[in-house]
Amino acid sequence: MKISVIGCGYLGAVHAAAMARLGHDVVGIDTDAAKVEKLSAGVAPFFEPGLPELLSEGIGSGRLRFSTDLADAAGARVHFLAVGTPQLPNSDGADLRYVHGAVDALARVVAPDSLIVGKSTVPVGTAGGLVDRLRTAGSRAALAWNPEFLREGFAVADTLTPDRLVYGVADADDAALLDEVYVDVLATGIPRIVTDYATAELVKTAANAFLATKISFINAMAEIAEATGADVTTLADAIGHDARIGRRFLNAGIGFGGGCLPKDIRAFTARAEELGRAESVAFLRQVDAINLRRRERAVDLAVELLGGSVFERRIAVLGLTFKPDSDDTRDSPALDVAARLHGLGARVRATDPEGIGNARLRHPQLDYTTSAEEALRDAELAVLVTEWREYRDLDPERVAGLMATPRVIDARNVLDPASWRAAGFAYRGLGRS
């Protein structure tokens, strides 16, 4: 099938390459000429394991190409909409200008029997409004909503072997067409849920809200643990054995970040307020507040461990991305902590395996190094804020030999406290006794 993917950022580039792997003839469209040039050369414009190989395979087979000209999408039967929906500058709501612009542009070029399929995360009620825009523009193209559930670092696998496929459609024929797109995926027994627009939109926002709530819940317990001398990691292990609760996403630490969870729960709250149902998701305000407090707590611990002030003290910050196996520093707790410490006068040296380039664009004032050893050398405090494997596997004896004084804040609770204390470290975790 001929397919277009409109928007070739993180979501769109992965989706386009995955559709080519499934055997479709795919064109990815983006207004960023530099990005299109990279993708056309098989170079991923961001770090995502497995994507470079998938791009090279698709381009080499002739099934995948990229363009800045929307007219190149005109012959496609299915058009996936994968543009960004960032937070509005002056409110918590989602900025839909890119979604609206893409649909308005597609209305001028798509065939009457084509299907436009939303992948972007949007407020509930958006799809119905887009149908109205299409009809006002004179287009008879159909619309479906097929939300994405990608995890950065696992996006290729999550696209090719998702844990479910959700279709929001107005007509059964549109679901049948999506079945043709995903025929090889469905053949593996992946669950398929066909529903209306509103439910499909809510599936994504509700999933993100639930995950954010679970993370903030255990971080709230970390605050109580610190006040009482309890250990939040043991607490999480104990309650995680309950099948109704489960252990996943119960890792207390510095909290969540990235380009999805923070802005999505805020947009969900803003949309509920528009619908007159603010009280239904009022708890998400606290979820957000708890999450942001964890960053402050990490900074407070640094001040505490350094005797009341970090001014002119040498601090190694290990990690800059919001999670490992990604170069994404959007709303990154790790980068935020590094910037806050610098703002308090600390001599911060920060490192990350993949995120330095993006971090430098956001905070050029920081001192960066690609070497964890160099960051740690002569430091008076190490702060582990992104749980990259190379940081989790650090040898505490060797680290102690590099540092001026052996102090560590484990802001992800991934180190073994006993091993680090045995090596002479003053060890502090978040919510750990």
C-alpha cells in the first residue's frame, strides 16, 4: 500500500521506517529540510536504538523516501498524521496548530477515497473537529485515530510489535483499511480494539495519566519514607507483589520528564476544565506537583551533603536525558537538576552518553564532558540522575579513587547502597533510609 507520514520527528520517522519494514511504499513529509536530508541519507536525526538500521533497510529497498513537498504524498491511500502537539506557551493546553495546518494542507491534495489517520496525542474531541475542517475545505477523505504508545529507547519494537492496536473510526470500512496496513502485525495475535474517536483519543491520554500517577504515588511515599526513616524501595517491592498493583513504574526517584508525560497530563487537565469536568482530574495537578518536587529534593540533598552550600563546590552530574537509551532532554529532570545546581553557584561538570548536544542547546552555560571519568575526577559530590547502564555499573572503589571526596546522590535508586558505603561513600538515595 502507498502510505504517507506527515511529520518526521520522533514519532513520524520511526513510524515511516516501520511501515516500510512491513512492506508498504512510504513517503515521509516534513518541513525541516535538514531533517529530511538526514533521513534520506539513512541517518536518524535523534538517538533511537534500531532506527538507523531500519532507515537504511527501507531506503535501500526503495520502499522508503522523505520529502519536504506535500504534493509527494498525494498518491498515497493512507496518510498518517504524526506532527507535534507541544504545550501552549502561556497555558497548560495542547498547541494544535501543527495538527490543524497538516490537515488543512492534506485536504488540498488527498484523494476522496483516502484515509487520514491521526497518530499524534491530542485532547479528546480533536478528531471530530478535524472532520469538520476537512468537509469545510471540500475534502471527502475519511479520518481515523490510531494512537501511538511508544517508549523512547524501544520505539522500533513498540511500532512493529505493539501490545495493542486501537482504531477510532466512524466507519467499519476505515477499520478494514487499517487492518490492511497492519496485516502482518495482526497476524501475530496483537489485540485490536475498534472504537469511536473520543475513546481512541482518551486511551492515550488516560494511559499517560495513569502512568504519571503511579510514578508520583511512589514518589509521594518516598517523601513519607524520608520523614519516618522507612525505605521506599523495599516498600515498592512489598506492595508490588500485589497483582492488583504490580511493581512496574513503582521506582521512586527524581520523577518523570520528556516530551510526553508532563505536557500530556497538563493538556488533559486543561481539556477537562474546558469540558466542565475539572474536578474529575484535579488529582493530576498534585501528580505534576509531586513530580516537580523531586527535582527540588535532589538539589536539597546536594546542599545538605555539602554542608549547607554548593557554592564553588565541584559536582559531577551523571546523566542529562530524561531517561536512558535516548538523547531527549525535553523537560528532563536530570538537566533541570544540573541547571539548578549551577544556578546556586556549583561548579557542575555534566556528562551523558547521548544527550550532550541537546542539553547544550538548552543550557549552554553548563560544563559538559563525554567522559564519566572526567566528570567524576576531583568532584566533591556525584549525582546520578539518569540511569544509563554505564552509570549503574560503575565500580564504587574506582569512583572513590577519582573523586576528591566520596559522596553520591542516587537520584534514581539504582545503586547498591551497601557497596557504595563499603567503598567509603556518603550515600543518599531518594526515599531510602
